Amino acid sequence: MLRSIIAGIGMYVPENIVTNNDLKKYMDTSDEWIQERTGIKERRFADRTNETTTTMGVEASKIAIKRAGITPQDIDFIIFATLSPDYYFPGCGVLLQRAMQMNCIGALDVRNQCSGFVYALSVADQFIKTGMYKNILVVGAEKHSFGLDFSTRGRNVSVIFGDGAGAVVLQPNEAVHDPSSNSESGIVSTHLHSDGANAEILAMYNPGTHANHWVKEKKLADFNEGEAGDMFMSHAMIDNAQNFPNMDGPAVFKVAVEKFPEVIIEALNANGFQTSDLKLLIPHQANLRISQFVQRKLRLRDDQVYSNIQKYGNTTAASIPIALCEAWEEGKIKEGDLICLAAFGSGFTWASALLRW
Ligand code: COA
């Protein structure tokens, strides 16, 4: 079996920097509150009309493809992870295929929110390992600024999120002699999990087809039985802010600090490693306090955990590839280093990937 390597990596963030103080124009919040609870100082917001989730993904992909030393026409499969697609359907994968004038290759969209990139990477890894594809483009991108409640009502969610994109090109590592050896370069293993018991704790309910099927006691939509067409998006849903993400922050925090360490240890144990073997942990940038908690629990040194949430906020599916790209550009990742990617988010879903760079 072949082993997949990241042959090229790229990232893109919009120019527009939005500080915590800038958000005070729209809502009752403060720089102190946001920094103390999340570690975030600023985030980027895409241009309202000229940038979309896909166009940001394209910019990150151009860099990743160039660094891999190939052209967009060499890509033979696209996997695009996002929760903020340009259209409800079709997905961003096909829009990227069109924008980059790629061949009529397969394009798959992944909807796993904060774990989206690790899930996408895992799917790509399987296609490479089996020899089905040779150049897979894996993208994580989000334009959150277009779909958040910037009034005081939505402040617990809207201050956290930012826009951006990251991308990698995955290829088979032709130089690998022993794919079972965990010292050869490439993706060593991936670990995926989900538990839908608390799906509504961090969710955007509408537009959707749920018709209050799952949560009977707390109506999530103005749904009139028997009336077709008006339950997908109604004025009442908009009046009740049900077209915005809904989050019970403390409940998410509690599960995140349990699942992050669990899935990191799972990846290390599966391959006979210890935390001391890790050169760098790149956690999904959900909240600096969550990353610090994970660091303490795993007894990792400061230089073993990468954080850039201060600059970009939580960019969901884009956060891991952006962080991985920055860490690599800053020279913090060198050939032979053991890197762990770990994510947790809405669903709940959580995942890890262990890489030998
Ligand atoms: N500015 C000022 N005050 C705010 C605020 C904001 N942006 N957002 C919420 N508050 C207020 C609340 O209204 C509440 O006020 P009250 O005590 O008068 O009712 C108070 O701050 C505390 O709210 P709480 O939600 O308990 O705060 P918290 O310490 O749990 O921090 C989060 C909130 C969202 C930062 C935190 O829960 C968190 O990060 N959770 C995980 C979220 C996450 O990672 N999501 C992505 C999944 S990957």
C-alpha cells in the first residue's frame, strides 16, 4: 500500500482585519472579554461582494498546487470542506473545479464543520493509499462573516469566527520503501469519530428540512403541518434568529477539552508514540483556552503546540490547514518531524491525523 504525503500547502486570508474593538460598533462586547475568554485579538473578513468561500479556496489552492510543482490540470480529485458554501447546493468543489479550469474530475464536499479538514484529509489518504488518485486537492475554506448575527443577541458566537482558506495537495510518496514503518514521510494514520447525541448544541437549524422532528419540546422552526414550501425558510425563523448558528458555548467547551486529548492520545497509541515524540500539535483553532487546557493535560511544552487564533479567530474547516501552512512557512516543521492534527466541533465530530513530515 502507498503512503500519502503533503506535496504542497497554501493558505489565503482576506486583507480586511477586524479587531475586537471594531466589533463594538455592532454589539455590546469588549476587547477584554473576547481576549480573556477566547484569546482572539482580531480576525479577517472577506470582501462582501468580491470574495466567496470558493474564491478564497481557489487562492489557497493556487499556492498549494504551485508548491507541489504541478498545474491545476494535474489534479485528479477535489475534496472541499466547508460549512459556509457559496450555494446551499451545488457544493464548492464544483465551483472550484470551474474557477481553476480543471479537468472534469470528481469533486466531493465534506460537511463536518470544525473537523472537516481532517475528515477530508482522511478520505483523500484512502484514495491515495489504494492508488486510485495521484494528485488530490484538499481544501478547507469559510466565509463566516456573511452568516453571523452581529447584534448583541449573537455575540457569544459572532466574536469567535473569521474567514479564510487553506489547501494541500496530497500525493503518493514514491520514495517510501516500507509503508508500515512510521518513520517514513507521509500520513501515518487518521482517526475519525462522531456522537450525534448533542447535535443541536452547536448547529444552524434553518434553512433545513427538520420540521421539528428531532427537538419537539423546543420548536426550531415555524412549521405549519400540511403547508408545503414555507417551512424551509420563513419570516418567523428569521425573526427568531434561527438562520444563524446557535451554540451553547460552555457545553461545547466541556466536551471539547475531553475529546481533543482523547483523539490525540488515540493517534499516538495506535502507532507506539508518546507525547514527547511530537514535534508539533496543530489543534483546530477553536479557542485559546481549549488549546491551553489540552496542552496542560498532555503535558506538552509551549513549543509543541501551535496557535494562531489570536490573528484569525476560529476559521472552522480552514483553521487547521491555515495553521499548518503558517507553522511550515515559519520553519517550525521540518522533514522527519512528527505532527499531529486534531479537531473537534459541531456534530459533535472529532478527529486526528498523525503525519511524518
Ligand atoms: N462579549 C461580552 N459578553 C459576552 C459575550 C461577548 N462577546 N458573549 C457572551 N457574553 C456574556 C454572556 O451573555 C454571559 O453573560 P451573563 O453572565 O450576564 O449571562 C457571560 O458573558 C458569560 O457567558 P458564557 O457563555 O458562560 O461564557 P464562557 O466563559 O463560557 O465563554 C465562549 C463563552 C463561547 C467563549 C466559551 O464557552 C467557548 O469558547 N466555548 C467553546 C466554543 C467553541 O469552541 N466553539 C467552536 C466549536 S469548535
